[in-house]
Amino acid sequence: MTLFVAAVLLSLAAPGAAADRGLAWRVMGSDGRGRAVCQDGDARCDRDGTADGACMFGVALCLDGAAAVRVRGAGAAALTQALAALAAPATCTAEVPVRVRAGRRAHASALARDPASGHRERRRLRLACVRPPRPRAARAVIVTTDFETGLLATVGVGPPHRVTHPTTPIHSDAVVRVAGERVYIVNRFLGDNLQVLDPAHGLATLLQCSTGPGSNPHDVAVLAPDKAYVTRYDAKELWIVDPSAASCAGFLRDTVDLSPWGDADGIPEMDQMALVGDRLFVSLERLDRTRRFAPAGRSRLVVLDTASDTVVGVVELSGANAFGDSSGLAREPGSGKLVVNEAGDIQRTGDGGLERVDPFTLTAEGFFVTERDLGGNITDFVLVSPTRGYAIVLDDQLRNILLAFDPSARRVTRRLLTRTQYLPDIALAPDGILWVADDGLPAPGIRLFDPRDDRELTRGAIDVGLPPFSIGFIP
């Protein structure tokens, strides 16, 4: 089951109460009747964005007028502190985290008393965390390419890892995303379109629409079946589209101009995205096209409110060239913070690393792992836990190295694979196994590693036809 959620401010004015009086819960996933349901790992309502056995709800209380408020139940202590910190009587508290175990429910209540009239108003909130569906016949969807021809392959997540070759044509420079019940192919440089595929019918194309000539789309973030965002690397405007449109005539819904946060050449180089609650985060690389795409100062994250589609914040990062391989902005397990790779000058090592960004306070926290720690420019990474991660680095000898590292200790723990050819993508499968796209000749393919002990599970690369480039998973 896929849950598409929206922020709802519950209507709490009591019958007969004055219009200027009210108490409201604000929480993602609300059905409008004092209940909020979230699927573990759904970044639109689970603050940590990971399927870790619990949902972390962001809960706030809103007041319309002065009142004495008493809170009981889940999150009561934190909400009471947040109420005490309010600067004005008619406003909302900061969001506080409320953790609910998967398969469980939690309850909270708030009672407000108007000191002038004595009027009382009570509002209850019920929170429920739903377990994600168990993988049954999970499949990987692989974009393969020699950059002249692009083809799809699917690989069974479980042994014997059966490979099939759908006949759906794609562009030679493409990346794959999976959201809800659909697979999305972002056809990038000189492809300039978004392709929507149906996994239930052999990955047949349901819709394929242009994102504008020369736009070079890089990522898609799906908010709901009829609303998604597309970054356009060679353009100024982010596109808001309808992936469920009956035809391309109804595909484009709106645009958002991001050029005010770009560099002097007017193109912000918008790249990867992440949805966190009712906010969309968009990375802007900010490269100078008059100097062969050299970094033009620090990169940015632009923050949009997905209800109004307006820019509500901008985060200046600590480094330059916020480079994403092909997998969207990552979330850190446990904390739910965004993790951004900032490569700096890709021609040299030592000016970049991985940085945490708090998506609620909009704070960039500086590098917690640097290129010097890992021995090269980071081209892709996966975080498994606070003490275990994997990265592909490009070292000073232009070797591509897959390594395991401990983010807490900032040290490499093991080197797993070294190639003179490209290692374009790493990803975690639904069963927790690390998948690696290996372009190494003479036998490119997919390699699997067990994060529990870093052991390679494949004797040789799984042959998917052309060299693999981008990996997505259908649960």
C-alpha cells in the first residue's frame, strides 16, 4: 500500500465558539478527523525517511488567540516546552518528533482554556504507523547503456536473480526512479523527457512527455499520482507535472523559477531532490558555464512548500558542486537528516565531502566525512547505519573504488572493489543487500554485497546486457 499524504490543519473551532478562538493539531498524514496514518519509511510523513520499525511523526499545536493549554499523551513533554516558547498567542509551535512503532498507535490530547471567557476546547489526535509491505517478488529495474543505446533489464532481488529484458525503448542517457505503483525513466541529455512505465504490464510506457527542448532533466520527485516535480539541469524553471495525465497536453501543471538562486550565468544547475513532509528540497550545483562548469561558489538547497509551490527557504551548503549520482538526495538512517555530497572541483581531492542538513531547522551542519577521509572524490554513497556506509570514490589515479566506511569514526574500514572503469551506481535492495553497477570490462554487470560482513555474494557480475548505469527497485 502506498500512502500519498498532505498537510492538514484540523478545523477545531467548537460549535458556537467565537471565530477568533481555536486550537489545532498540525501533523502530516492527517485524514482531517484527528487521525494521522503513516507508512514506516514514507518520507512524506515519517521524519527519518527510513523503514526502521517506527514512524517519526512531526507534530505541532496551533493556537488562535491567547489560551492556557494542557497537553497529555504522546509527545506531551516536548509539546509543552514548545508551547512555552511561542512568541505570539496566535501561532503554531515548532514541530516536535513523536515516535510510534510500526503496527502500533499513539494518542494525544490538548485542552485549551480561554482565560477571559472560561471557554474550554479539547482536541484529540490519534497516530498510527503502518508496516511497509513485505517484498514478495521484488525486482530491480536496471537502466543499461553504452551511451549510444539505452535498454532496460530487470533482475529478481532474491536468488537465483532471474534476468529479463523488457522491450520498452529508453534513451541512452537515463536514470530510473520508482514511486508508488509506477516506474519513472528520466531521459536526460538530448532525451529531454519523462517516461512513465507500468510494472504490472511488462514496463509498458503509459506516458512519455517532453520536459522542454534542451532541458536535460535530472530527477523526478513524486508527491501524488497526479503531481510530481522534475529538475531541469540546463534550464531555469523547475517543472511541476501530472504523471497521470491522459496525454502530454495535460502534462505540465506549473513552473517555479529557480534562477534567482543560481550563479551569474543564470542557470542554477538544479539536480537532485527529496520530499520531506510538506517540503521539497532541490539541490542547485551552481556551476559557471563560461569556465567549463567550474564551481561558482557554494551550492544551495532550495526549499519549496508543496501546498503552495513557493520557495520558503534556501540553505547555503558548506561546499561547492552538490553532485548527485542518480539517486535523489539521501536521508540519514535514524536522524532523518538530508545528506548531500559536495564534490567541489572534481579534478582534485580535498575540497568536498558529505554534509548533513536538518530539513526542519534548515541548517547545514558542515562535512561529517571528507574526501580526505575516504581518499577521493565521492561519486555515490549509501548510509546503512550511523556506523556503516558505502561509497564510490574517484582517487587521484582516476581509479573507481567501492569502499566501506564508518561515518562516526570518519575512516575507511574496507576496500571492496577497484576498477579503472566506471562504477556508476550503488543502492540498497528491499532485503538490505548492497547492489553495485560495475562497468568493468570484459564482463560488466551487477554485483551484490552483504552489508553485515562486506562479503560479495556474486561469484561474477550478473550479466544484464549492456553496462548497468542506474538501479531502482519494485517492491
